[in-house]
Amino acid sequence: MSDFVWDKSKAGPSSRDCRTPPEKDKGKRKSARSDQPDQTELAKKKSRTSEQSCDAAMGTVLTEVKKTMREVGDRLDEQVNTELKAFLRDKINDLEKGRKETVGIFGKTGAGKSSLINTIIGEKDLLPTGSMTACTSVVTKVEANMSSCKYEAEIQFITKKEWDDELWFLLMNNNPEDPDEEDNNDAVDDDWDDHEDDDDGDDDDGKILALYGKDIRKTLEELMDVKHFREIPEFLRSTKKELKSDTAAELSARLQRFTRHDEENEAGRQYWPLVKCVTIKVPRRPGVPDLLEHVTLMDLPGTGDRNQHRNKMWKEFVGSCSTVWIMAEMNRVMAETEAWDILKNTASLMGNGGECQRIVFICTKSDDTGMSKGSKEEKCETILKRNKRAKEKVMKEFKKQEHIKKHLSDDSDDVFQVFTVSSHEFVNADCLQKAETELPKLQEFLQNLNDRQSKTSNYVSEAYGILSLIQGAKRGEKAQHKGEVCRLLEQTRTAQVQKMRRSMEEAYEGLEICLSQGVQKSQQSYEKDMKKAILHPKGNRAKGFYKKLNSMVRNGGIYKPTNKRKQTININEILASHMRNCIDRKFKEIFPNVRSLRAFKGAISKFTLHTERLADRYQDVSLHLIFLKSEEEKLKMELNDGIRERKKHIYNSLEESIRASMQPCYDDAARDSGTGTLRRMRDTIQTHLQASNGRMFNEAKEDMLRQLRSLMDWIQKTVEDKLEKSMTLSLRTDDTCIPDVSDEYDKLRRFHEALTGRPGTGASRDSVEPVGPGAAGGIGSVTPAQESSVTTGDSGQRERDSVAPPAANGQSRRTLPSLQDIAQSKRKEMPQIMMEEPGKERVPQDVPRGHATVQGLQRSFEDKLRNQQQQGNNQAAAPRPRADQTPPPPADKKLRIARTAFIKRVSEPVLDALLDELLTLEIINKGEMDVVRIKPKTEKARELIDMVMNKGADASSHMITVFCELDRYLSRELKLH
């Protein structure tokens, strides 16, 4: 087995800087601006080279660790199955599961979406850019092919039942019964006019003609005959169709029948009307930046579909986008409103109903100035000036879009960006340098999303935790404190879950208040809103209005015009609008899309078992605690991912609940026919609304709260169950027959230390003797048995480090501080060799000093010692204190002096955190904590400080230490430092 060592010092800058892909300098224009070397460009080029090296190092590390974990998994498969081995196999399999970032790309046909995607990922022939029209109903995904060197595509069809329903709808929509003359005097809004009803069948006819050919005059049953689908048996079987090709151009040609609309039908029968989604997988190529390993580009229609099934799928895709790119041609960026209409129509789906963190507005074809004359320098200057003006105009327009901004992060500088790009200039460099085309900025944007560094770090941390558990399980009887640690962890978990639940309950109560306000406003306004928008709009064309109302009731209350300039009408959204307006701000506060803020004010992120603190105290179970720490972090990521998915359903539940309440009246209205149909359809809807008496709004409120309560229960149960299982199998289960993974463990420990910048708390191999309260030598003592052999170099051979000569006791006392003078949270920063038992003069005799981690820690700690010595020298030069000066009071007396001010000024969150920490340190027990926690803030503070003072100076000292960490400002004010 190879023993790969990654030298971080040679791999380029840190992960924060390793995000920009390499850029070629071929074809750069030489002009007056480039006569002298551009130092900025040279610096960027040098930085990109280092970043490429760092990114390559990350890929090598990840590949090596994945190979190691596959080998460990294979060895577990060869063993006799036990509960622990099955658990470990599941954990290793889960390592491969990962969540991708999705970039949703919107823009009208001809805006240059395909050209831009091809250029960014370095595949000029992947997406067709010819004359054929892209199908607006087909979603196209582009992602990396991590398992093959082929260009592959997966085509997902709608089901046969869904096409049957859609075909029936298309046929009915093209042949509706006209209302009789008595309805012609009904008033209708002009927005329903503009002869739009004459165009509504064009797209419907296009789908039928594309699939069945011209001059089709058959019944629904005949159109659904299987003979029409012989070339695509996957459609009949409801499976995906897979295509594989050696080149991008070949795959693109084979996909055209499934993604492009050929109006002349030259390619034969087209199947795009049956396609839901096409996923294109692009292989890695040498010299091309790998931007899509953890990112998916998704070309989306600007609006939903008239078919319910497609529309639901479209909403789900829009809601899954963490980033949205809106594209518009530079020459039309301000004249056309389609880009802004897309944002308005999708704002709620991307914001509270989705997970969008940022919007990027891309002005394409920035080189298209129309200039036929002039030098390159003049053209370049014209392009750059126009780009600057366009950015200013777009940013100014965005600041006016209050409806869009309210659904997104309040940090407008980060949430909305503008780029002016030119794919042509990036490839040909006729006028602009590559950096001026801003394509490299978009590549850097994708590189940041791809974030190979953090993905690698997370994978290595989880793998290191698994191998730590395997090493810990082999110790068996050597780990004497597993029962005690398990008991402390269960107490901490209970306390932390209660704390987390309180934060969630506060959010629930706040949302309930907003919903109640929304119900009240909806009950007061719904009749007026419906009369104005649907039942009696102003105008003069009854025929057009009938056709649209008929379409609405047959499609669940939604009308989507074929003409994209016309607005979608959604009865359910109109009825839910007041409730949504009332909850939008509170909902965004509870479920922010900005990942750094987290849901429920970070309650899940703040959850901790304090495993690192326990590892300091119980070194014989430190490996088990490393595993539990990695499990805790993984659990938090899984919870946050689950919350993001569930919160979309919670937010959209208002509209869904109202649609369910209105569906009976839609069905009744759709069944009506004959004379006076339009009038009866109106009456049916109005009667249903009056009969409900606003009851459906209360039902929508209760449905949303029920789903929120279900989410809270799921979070709590997931935390309790998963941690219980992990603690049981790691601390209450031994399996000495488990494979020996010492070499693999050492390798991953080194990777983990290099990636995280901190040492693992577990010892090398399995040579650590039991250490903990009551063990021989006390906390932090070092015995000869603890000296560990360290793997060094690439050979993987174990060599014993050099041993420093023993130091005299007097020298030790001058250079080493006592452990009792160092805060518990800082002890892990000390190398083990510098620990000595409080109150004793014994100094370790055999000290391993050659290991890089120990040396790094020792250097850091020696710097602190030098600073302390310098401070001591400064103090020695100052006047000496009087011999009769009063010594500092004991800790319990300090608390007594600060008691009154502490009770008045300490905050409740600090008190809750203080209770949790004191329980973990066993200063108080669970019963005492529960008694104190339920009291009001002032009583809680009084009970806690009195309880700790009564326990003596040692307990008081621990409370002061923890309080100083939790509230540094107040602790200084109270002179407790």
C-alpha cells in the first residue's frame, strides 16, 4: 500500500485562496496599455499557478483517501459480520454521498446561454448553438462525469399517464366550447385581450406536430397507441434512456431530437414533448479546469409549464438552485423586461420557497457594439465603457425590485452581482484581454462553489473518524473509562437537545403569530381580491375570458399563457398572498438561505457534545471521541441539508393547502357546459368561497404549523437516535477481531492534521495506556508506556523519535508552568511532553521530540512562554509590591463580591450555556440543572451562583473560568478575570 504524504507548504496557498482555475495567456492583445508588464496580471498568473497546484493536491489527497477507505471496506467484508462491522460498512458507504451546488440558468432563446456554458467548461461542441429552437419545457443539466471518460446523457421522460393527461388537456384546450351570446356582455379586463387567445394553441400544436407529424387527425386513444413510441421503449417502461459517445459533438447531435425544436421537422420524429429532464455528464480533460465536480449547471425555462406535472417539476428545480444566473443580451438588457419578469415570477420559489443565496445578472455578447470601423483600441474602449454603464443601470434597477429583494438575503452587496461577458472575445481575443471578457470571473465563481478544499477536508475528517473508531474498538479492556464517558455524553446530549428545542419553540411561536395576522387579513380581503382578479375583471371580451377561466379550472386554478410576455394567473397564489406577505420576513429569519446563519438562529450548529474537552480528560477513549466528534459534525450537515429541503415544502404548503380546498369547485366548474357556462363557472367559484367563510385560511395556517412541528420533531428524534446509536456502538461495543488499520489510521491522521491545521487528539497506533481521573499518573502525566512510535517519510516505516535528555527539576520549574495554571480549554494546545502533574515535582524522563506535530505545538507554546518571561521582566523592573499586600481572595469569595452585579447583569443565554458547561464538568448534576433552568432569569442567576458558592472554592473557580469564556466583557467588569 502506498504511503502518500502531502507537503502542504509546497501545495500553494490556503483553501481560501485556492479557488481560481488556470487561465491561458495565448492571444493577448498588445496595446498602449500593455507596453509595460502588467504587474497585476503577472501576480494573478502566479497566484493561479499556485492555486492550480493546491487544487491538484486536493484531488490527489481525496483520491488517495477514497482508495484507502475502499480497501478498509473490502477487508471488513471479508470478516465475520457483527453489529459493529455492519455499522462501519454503512459509514464507509455513506462517505461517497455528497450534495452538489446547483446553478440555475435563465434567459430567453438567443441570449447566448449555450455559448456561455460551452465556453466556461471548455466544451465548444457540447450544447448546440445553431438555428434550431431550444425547447422551453425541457430542463438540461450539465455536470461532471466522475466514473467514465465518455460523454454521457441520461434522458428522463414523463410517465405514460402524465402524457395521457397532458394530451387530453392539449386537445381540450384547442377545442373548447364557446360561451353563448348571453355572456358576451360580461366585462373582461383588457389584459385578457390582445388576441392572445388566438395564439394559445400554437405551442400545443407544436408539441403534437413534433411527436406525431403533420396532418394528424386522430382520437386520444389512437394517439396513445404504443406504435408511436417504438423508438423509445424507455418511455413505456418509465425508465431513463442513456446515451454514450466519445466526443461532445457526437453526443450533442444524438440529443437534438430530445432537446431541440426543429420547426421544419428535418430530423424526423422529435421526442422533446415527452422529456422531463436531460442530464449531460462531461468527462475530465487534461488542461481544462474541473469546475463541475461538486456543481451542476441547469438550463431552466423562465416560467413553469401549463401541464401540472411539468409545472411541479419546474418548481422543484427552481427551488433547488443555490445560485441563479439571469442572462440577457447586452444590446437589449434595459429595453427588454423578460429577465426582470423571470425574477419577479420566481422570487418566492428561489427565496423562502427555495435555497437561493445569490443572483448573478449576466449581460452576454458584450463585444457586439455594431462598430464596423475603428481600431482595436477604440473598440476595446467602447466595449469597456458600455460594460460599466450597463452594470450601473442593472444595479440601479435591482435596487428598485422590492418584491425580489424581500425574498433574498438583506446583504444586497453579496446577493446580487453583474457580469458583462463575451464568449467570442474569450476564445478569439480580437479586442479584449481574457480578463476583460469576465469569463475568468465566472469560472472563479464556479470554482468557489465547487470548493474542492472543504469537500476534501470533510471527507478526510469523516474517514479519519471511522478509522479512529476501529482503532479504539481494538483496544478493548485498555479503555477503562468508556462507561463514565458515555454517561457524561448522555447528560450533555440531553441538555443540548433541550436547549435546541427551546430555540425551535421560540421560532414556532413567532411564526404562529404572523400566520394569525395573515389569516385575519385574508378573511377581510379575499372576496375583493377574487372579484378584481378573476370573477369580474374589467374589459369587453367574454370569449377570451371564458377560454382562460376554463383553462384555469381544468388546471388546478392556474393559467399559463403561451405568450411569455403575458402574466401567469394563479388563483391559489392570489388567495395565499396576504398570508405569505405576513410571514415572509419571519420565515426568512427562521430559515435563512445564507449558509453561515443557519436555521433556528443557529440552534443546530451550536449543538455540541464537548468531545474535545472530554478527550483531554479521558485519553484512553480519545479515539472513540474523535469518531463521535466527526459523527456530530456530519449529523449537523445532514440536518441542515434536510431542513433546507423540508422548509421549501413548509413555505409552499400555504398555496398547496388552498389549492386542495379549492379543487372541488374547480372540478365542478370544469364539468359545466352548454348555455350560460361562463356565468355558472363564476357562480360556482364564488359560492364555494362564500361557503368556506374563510375557513380554508385557518386550515392553511394549521397545515403549515403542523409541518413545522413535524420538522422540529424530526430534528430532535434524528439527533437523539443517531447519537445514541453512535455512542452505543463506539463506547459500549468491543470487537477485538476487527481488522488492524494502524497504517491507514496513521496516514489519515497526517492528512487530517495537514488539512485542518490542528493535530488529532488521538495517539499514533494503539499504544496509549489508560489515562484519566484516578488512573496512574493523573491527568496529563506521561509514562514511558505512552511513548509512541511515529511513521515518518514516504516509506511508511516506523522509527522511534529521538529522546531528549531528562531535565533537572529546578530547570523544569523555571520553564514549565503548572498544569493547574492553564485553562482546561487551552491544555490541548500543550504538547504532551510539557505536561506535569499538579503539585508534584516529577518530570517525564523519555520525551519523543522528533514528530512534526509535537515540534509545531512546542514552538507555539514556547512562544507563549517567551512572552510570559518578557512580561515577567517588565514586572521585575517595576516597583515591587509591599510585603504586607493582601493576597487575592479565593474563588468563592470572588463570586460573593460579584454576586449582586452578576444577578442583575448576566444574560439568559449565558446562564443557559453556563448550566450546560457546569453539568459537563460535573460541578452540578442534572437534577440541580433542571431545577435552576425553569426559573425566571433573575431567580435563575441567584440560584446558580449561590449553589456553586456553597460547593466551595474549587467549584467556584470552575464557574469563573467558564463564565470568563462565555462573557468576557461582563467578567472583566465584575473583576473575575
